[in-house]
Amino acid sequence: MCANVVATAPGEGEFDFVSRFFGPHSGIPEDPVTGSAHCTLAPFWAARLRKRRLRARQLSARGGELDLAFEGERLLISGAAAFYLEGNISVPVG
């Protein structure tokens, strides 16, 4: 496949919508929780549900929950995060 795919559907209970993200084009079989995908999904669902605050669930094996809120033209995304990398980057000057 030469594309990445996001799938979404209406949610149930506390969730306004659910999603899954498959990224074979980027070398990611399935991303457990994809903040960048929700930058597209949030406006889509906000318009349909006529809401400025949304609760989403990504249905990967690990899964994750996101709170999404529009403030002006910005979308604020919050939720639990998995720490996976720590390091230092040196950038030569000049």
C-alpha cells in the first residue's frame, strides 16, 4: 500500500468518536494513538456533532483516549502519553 489510512466511526458512551490509524507508507503498521490524525478528525466530528469539545478513543491494541478542545483557531489535544525516548541533540554552530 502506498498511503497511510485513518478510519473513524461514531463513538459510544463517553466517546464522541473512535478511530484507527494505519501507516504502512510511513513504515508504521498501526500507530497506537495518533495526535496528528486527530487534528483532521476533530474538525470533521466537531462539525457533525456541533461540539467544540470532544472525547475520542483510538482502538489500537494499546488504545488511548484523547480530549480535544477548540480554542479560537487552535485545537488542544490532551491525554495520557507513553514515554519512549530521552536524549540530547548537538547542533554545530557556524
